[in-house]
Amino acid sequence: MSDRLTSRMLASALIRRAGQEGGFATIVRKGDEVAGTILLICLERGIETGLFERIPDYAGGYRLVPCGPTGSESQTERTQYIERRTKSDPDIWLIELNIPQPERFAAETIC
């Protein structure tokens, strides 16, 4: 068996830790329990700061990278991007994270 944490375990850890730190996280869409890609909708005080994807890096770990439309683009474009991603990869997880410095917080928790 692999020593890698499953996507479900990472999503659960992110939600639990966000709550402990006074923030909020919720699963918008569940993906593959074991190896689904994780996309994060990051918000700070309810204002979207970006969409990030957890990807493997060359050092054998993981990192978060910005993906999709930027915060300055419309909500419709972000929704269309997410729909395209879920259509091409039905195993994808979509998690909304609302906490101070969400990108840093997520990187510390799931990377």
C-alpha cells in the first residue's frame, strides 16, 4: 500500500484545521476518494483571492499553483472553467476555503 495520503484524507484535514483556526472550508464537489485532483476556491473574509490546484512537484512533494481565471475576471468565467475541468476530469475535488491567507494555509496543510 502507498504511504501517500488520499484526497479524501487531505480534504478532511483541510476542513478540520480551517475550523480549528476560526475559518471555514467546505467540499463543493467530491472527487475520487484516493487520487482525485484538488482544486481550491480561496477566499479571505468572503472575497475571492484565487483558484488553486494541488500538483506534484519535481522534488517528490506537492505545491499549489494558480489556475483558471484570475480574481479580476468574471464569476461566469470561473464557473465555466470549473465546469470544463470537471467534465474532462470527473475525479476532481472542489473545496472552498475561507480563512486569512488561504493559499499559505492550504499549502501548509495539504502540500
